[in-house]
Amino acid sequence: MDFENMNDTARLAELLFPQVTETPDDLAKKYPPRDLPEGAKVTRFAPSPTGFVHFGGLFPSTVGERLAHQSGGVFFLRIEDTDAKREVPGAAEGLIKTLAHYGIHFDEGAVLDDNGNVTDKGIYGPYKQSQRGAIYHVYAKDLVARGLAYPCFTTEEELEELQTTDKKTEIKTRVWTEDMAAKQHEKMLAGRVFTLDEVQAHLTAGDPFVLRIRADGNPEKRIPFTDLVRGALEVPENDEDFVLLKSDGIPTYHFAHAIDDHLMGTTHVIRGEEWLPSLPKHIQLFRYLGFKLPKFMHISQIMRLDENGNKKKLSKRDMGANMDDYSRMGYAPACVCEYVMTLLNSNFEEWRTQNPDAPYTDFPFNIKKMSASGCLFDFDKLNDVSKNVISRMSAEQVLAAVTEWALQYDPDFGALLQNHNNVALQAFAIGRGGKKPRKDLATWADAKGYMGFFFDELFTMQDAFPGEFARDDIKAAINAFLASYDPADEMNVWFDKIKAVADNLGYASDMKAYKADPAAFKGSVADISMFLRLALTGKLASPDMYAVMQTLGADCVTARMKNALAAL
Ligand code: GLU
């Protein structure tokens, strides 16, 4: 390199980055454009490994996954681990596993090897930003050489001090005065002026520096911009000499985002709306770097209702935020995904009604149907969706899932299900299939309360016999039922016998007659059934009683009735 013949900015670049020998052109060759069919979208999920997967993270990742796979494109995972201080060991591994649990599979990027360690898959890597330092420095050097970035030797402490002083004044006066803005601007401009000798002296002294962009925008001017979720926007030009490389040489989010998404061929950047205010910076960076701007989708935050009915951001500590909690609570991934789809696309539920058995991945996900205002997270809605999903599953599927869940979170119940596999399967089969399946289970954890009574080990009188009925009537009804009970009876015969019990005790066997003149009866056949149901299941509500009796078998039915009589 002929230092003497270089212009000042090229010399500066050489002084700052002597170790960088590659050029942006070299990198462009290493990362050729992707060979994909027309319209194929390349999307990514780019989390920072700072903890668990948040419900708000499942959102953009589902969008990314759907858009890529629906269009025959590529969905990849990039680990944004440039902030070592905030990194949580094992978070990246946990994140990959959790997302896989929810059916979010990546074609490329950071994946787990056979030993469970994070490794790269694909030719656009490395996919961990901490391993891409050399790449960022190539572009940093290029920007400096072209006069578009410059070093700033102000120490972190000095900068921090500057910021806090200004912030304090800001709070005190409540206005950011023009004078303050001017001072800030002056300081910024002053930072742009230096000689190569000064830089050399700093470097020789080992002084740290940050690399700043040399902003050229006029914030009075607006750039028209279309966000695919939010529609047409106008963003101000950027006039802030923001940091590209921190003093340890590590890039800021802005710099890494522009370079990575360009080299990795991202067509659609899907990210949280908290990045929207940074867009002016990104637009400027892409322009300086000579990169085509990808399409952007800024996804709204997930909200929840607080105790007073006000909308609040779903924060990390809120119930429902940590995706790993859902497994413990017994939510099936399929149910959670279905719920996410209902939140993401306003027409999903209508589609589901028309396509009850199709996998949710058949739904034509549409960006235009996404809401630009915050989606409301709501357990009641999740439970409703979940009940519907589970009602469409087969008894075998339900039993397998409940058993797997219980073995982990309620081992005694798990063992019971395994030991009484047949009864459990029959129990889950009751009311399943057909046009109007029962919708009792929202989570696998609900199963015990729903069908635990099938096992003597779990049977308890959860509900009491209602006080308004004479104990003698209840006893008489149970005794009369037992006297005529024949497990071989088919359903109509069985029910006719219960009606006969009702008639004999002065309870209406005909509901119409009862409704026409309730005072003429002590009650109805529905009450007689309720007595039997309580004796049999310990609960006021249960699946179809005939089917329950068939499943329990004559010995158990008789024993339960006798126990109830003894307790009455
Ligand atoms: N690491 C950033 C975050 O977690 C990624 C934002 C993006 O998707 O570009 O917020």
C-alpha cells in the first residue's frame, strides 16, 4: 500500500485498520446473491441471547417463518451477541430448542450440533455476530477511506458525563433548548476535526476510540418510507454521528444489522417496533454502504390488560411472557401456534372455521392483515383457541400428550395413565369426533381435573349434592337406579330406566311437561341424572354419563353408588 500517495481519508483508514486487507468487493464475492425463485422471501430471527424466548419473540419469528416458507424462501437464525455483558450462558441453545418446540425451524444459521452446541449451517455465516468482527472491520475501513466515518477518541466516561449533564438539564428545564442542541452539534462537529498526527499520537498512546458515522442528513427533511405493517411513513434524515464500532471494536446493532442483512441476503427485516426510531440511521447506513434497502416490517408490542383494565406492555415478568412456562402449564405447542396465528392475522379464525382439519401452515398468511396497533395477549382467548385445537385431536394423540406432560410435571398421574392405559384412552374418547366435539381441555394440566375420577385413586367428591333436594330422594333415586341397572343395556334402555326412576319419585321424566308446570313436580329427570352423576364422578359436570358408566364398568359403578349412599 502506497501510504504517501493516499488521500487523507485513505491514510486515516490505514492508520485505524492496518490489519484489514480485504475490501467490500472481496466480501461481495464470498457472499453472492442467493439463487432463489422470483418472490421467495429471505427472513431471519435475530435475537440477542440474553435470556428465555419471550412471547413477543415468538411473534416475529412466526411471521418470519411463515413468510419465508410460504414463498419458497429461506428462514435463518442469527445470534446477535455483541453485548457480552448482557449475554446469558446457554441462552442461545435454549432459544433454538424452545423455538423448535413451537415448530419454528430454521433452514440456515445457528443450529445445534449432535452434542447440543451451537454451530453454523449455511454459507452466509458465521451466524453469530461475535464471530463476524473481521467482516465489520472491512466495511468500517471502507467507510473511513471514503470519508463517511471517523474515529472519536473521546473516552466513554467523557461521553457518559456529557450525556448525563445534558439529561439533567433536560429534566430540569423540561425542554431541549436550541442552545443545548447547538452545543451538542458543536461538540459533534468539533469531533470531526482532527489531524492525522493527532490520530497517530492517540493510537501510539493506546487510546481507545469509537468509530462514528459522518452524518449528512438534514432532520428538517423527510424521507418517504413504506413499512409493510405500518404503511406509508415519513422519517427524518439522520444528522446524528452515531457509533458504528464501540471502543472494543465491536459493532453497534445498527452497523451489524446493515452489514449482516445485506450479506445474508435478507429480503424482509421483521423486528419489534422499538427499532422504528432508529430507521433514519439504518437508511443512511445502507446508502453509505451502497446496499439495497430490504423491506421492513415493524411488529407491534404485545399488550396485556392490567388489573384496572388498562393496556400495558407484556413485560418479561408477566405471566405468559416466558415461552418455557407454557410447557409447564401444559399448553400444547400446536395450541400456542394457533393462538399466535389468530393474533397475527385477523382472518385466521374465519379460515379455521372453513378448514377445521388443515394444519395452520396451510393458512395463506398475509402481511396486509396484520394489525399495526398492539396485539392484546389474553389467557382466556388462548384457552378458547386451545380447547378448539385439542377438541380436534384424536383420543390417542391426547392420551400420548397428557401422559408425556404428566410424566414430567405430575409423575403420579403419569404413572396412573400408563397403568390404566385402556381406561384413559376410553375416557379421552368420550365426546370426541363428530361435528360437535367436547371442548374441556385447554391444557394437558386440565386433564386430571377433567377425567381423574375415572381412577379410584383420584376420585373425590368435588361437588356436594345440592341442599335443595331431600336426602331421601337422592338415596331413593340411587337405590332405584341400582335395582334396575344392567351394564348390558344399550343407551336408550338405560335412559328409560332413569326416567322410570324419576316418575316413581315424583320427578318429571318429560322435560316439556316439567317446563310447562314445574310446581307439579319435585324436580325433573335432569336432577335424577345429576344425583347419579355426582355419585359416579363426584362432579356436577362430566362427559356423557352413559359412556362414563361403560368405561368404568359395572363393579366400579355399583361401588361408587354404594359409597355415595353410605356418605349421604
Ligand atoms: N437483536 C435485536 C433484538 O433482539 C434484533 C432486532 C432485529 O431483528 O433486527 O431486538
